[in-house]
Amino acid sequence: MTQRTFSIIKPDATKRNLTGKINAVIEDAGLRIVAQRRIHMTPAQAGRFYAVHKERPFYGELVETMTSAPVVVQVLEGDNAVARYREVMGATNPEQAAEGTIRKLFALNVGENSVHGSDSLENAAIEIAQFFSEADIVG
Ligand code: CMP
């Protein structure tokens, strides 16, 4: 089933000029980048985006990290895109990420793990709507 998922190339990756290399892994995995924008997230945007983690001890650090430099927000489309992108990203903690995954290749640690991807189809729609309108997405 063709799906859309939401992706963020995080500050640790944009700072190291890895946007193109990460996009190559995404495209090689059969996912199509159907919308993409580079933005510098405000604390309000990052706080709202990660509101589900509000009670976690790392929430403050997470918002700080995500607003420390530009990010690239993206919509990815493809067969089973939500699960496929999670496979391509690898485990949240790069120490546990499989060979060839984006996090194994590029992530520094669990907080600076280079990419975010939606964890469900429902959250993908919510996350996409926070950053893109339907007119921005060209499939
Ligand atoms: P992400 O997929 O963007 O969703 C929430 C983020 O919180 C996660 O990736 C990690 O970057 C971050 N995170 C998860 N666990 C920790 C932790 N123990 N310390 C710092 N950051 C974390």
C-alpha cells in the first residue's frame, strides 16, 4: 500500500552537511521525497512536535537539540513508507542500529541520531500537517 511518512533530517546531520548523503539512502531504499523544506525550528515548534515526550527526562535537551541548527523536514512516499523508513533509519540508539541504516552510518548518539521518522500512519498524517499543506506535496 502506498503511504506517506514524515521525516526530519536533524541538526547534527545538517551541521555536518549530510543532507544529500541521507537523501541518497532514502532514495536507494525506494522512497520518494515528495516534499522537502529546510527550516530553523523555533522552541514552540519543537515543543509542540515532541509534546508526547513532555514528561520524559530528556525533553528539554530534545527541544534544545532540535532548535540548535536548521533541520530538513520531508514527506516521503512509497510502498509501506512508514515501516520502510523506520527500517532504513535503524534503531533510535545508533549503538543498536543495523548495518547500512542511516543511524548506523551517520548518528552520533541517541539524542543526535540524525533523523526522525513517524512511528505510525496516524502520526505521519499529524506530523506532515504540522509542516506542510497538501499543495506543498507533489507526488
Ligand atoms: P525521535 O525519533 O526524533 O523521537 C524522539 C527523540 O528523542 C528520539 O528520536 C531521540 O533522538 C530522542 N531520545 C530518545 N531517548 C533519548 C535519551 N535517552 N536521551 C536523549 N534523547 C533521547
